[in-house]
Amino acid sequence: MVKSFSGPWDVIGDLNCIKRSEEKCGGRAVSECSVNYLKDFMSNIGAIDLGFNGLSFTWSNRREGLANIKERLDKCLCDQEWQSLFPKAGVRHLCNANSDHNPILLDTHLEPENPLRPFCFEAMWTKAEETRLVVKHAWQV
């Protein structure tokens, strides 16, 4: 169907399959057959995965502990022509508390995020008087 369409195109949503084992966490091991299905489909239609920023996975079975399975099922695919029209396009994985899927947002002019270093507390700070004052002030606000 996609091959018969002329002009630039993109598809966004729940594709319900993954193309790499890194797109799954938990549960059974990923079979080569299951990842090849999406890879072959994309190759046959000339699709490009726009990738993502944000959370690694878009779906979870919402179970606890070792029973929890997470996967990147939601994606945005496009053809080369669409990508050349929107060279700064990108996808963001957003947070959601009410569904088993996290929403994804296609931004046609995505600005690169500044990767911030995660905060790490240094034990040596507890020895500095300034730290005690900063913490005391923060708790008074």
C-alpha cells in the first residue's frame, strides 16, 4: 500500500513490534524472527525510523518487579522525501501515568536537548559549613 502512494509520507503510532533487542526490557528473549519482521518491512518500503528523545520505552505491561515488561512499540517512520522536507524533525517520548502506552510527539523542528549530567551527591559536601546552611535554607522555603 505504501509503495503505491506518491509523495512524502510518515506514519506514527503503535507498530506493536520492535526492530532491535535493545527496544525491550524484561520477559522472554527477543527472537531474531520478530525483529526481522519490522526490519524487512521497513526495508521493503524504504522507511526510516526517526528515533526518539526521552524515555527508552513507550509501552509497559504495568506489572511489578520481574514480571514487568517494557518495549518501544510506538514509533515514527517516514520516507527519504519526507525527511528531506523536515530535516530537523524528531520524536519525543512523553510521560503518562494512566495508560500502558506513553504518548509520543512528532516535532517537525526539534531543537537538540542539552544533555544535563545527572545530579550526584558528593559525601565530602557534608563536611563543608556552606552545605549545612544551603540545606537549612532550602528546608525553610
